[in-house]
Amino acid sequence: MQAQAPVVIVTQPGGGSIPQTSNWQTGLCDCFSDCGVCLCGIFCFSCLAVQVASDLNECCLCGTSVAMRTLYRTRYGIPGSICDDFMVTLCCPMCSLCQIKRDINRRRAMHTF
């Protein structure tokens, strides 16, 4: 009689669906892909922050935070880390916020938001 190999569980069952891996719809400095968002970010940064927070059903004071970028990135399976999110929001908060808003707009247009 030959012994059977033990069963190894590779993935744990989850309570919900695991988001598919995707990428940002636009680059961090891709302002010309949506000039309206870029202009709003330049001239009314707070308004854009409130729009992003509202789009994500979060507190209007959180739109520019590392937590908001991390929440969005993990919700859509965008690769990265909290450290990356921190550095992006620290070094270029305007570009970070505009990138999130452009991504939201594109995902809405594709009906995946």
C-alpha cells in the first residue's frame, strides 16, 4: 500500500470576491489625458479632494490622504504598497489626486466603478 501525499491548501477561502489585478488607467503625470481634472486640481485642489472622497463614499476631509489612495488602489487590485502611496501623496499630492479622479472617471465610462 502506498501512502497518499498530503493535501496542501494554496489559497484560503474568502468571504467575498477577490479583486482582479488591474493597473491605473492613466499615469501619475498624465494630466493632458483629462485637462478638466488637471485644471480643477491646480485651481481648486480642495474641491477635487471633496469630489474624490464623495465618489468613494468617504469623509470629505480624506480625499487627499494616503489611506484614500490605498483604499482605491486595493479596491481595484492596482499593484503597489502603502509606502508607494505615502511617497506619491507626499511628493506630489496634486498629481496623486488627479490620477485617482481620472481613474474614477475612466472606470465609470467603462461601467466598472
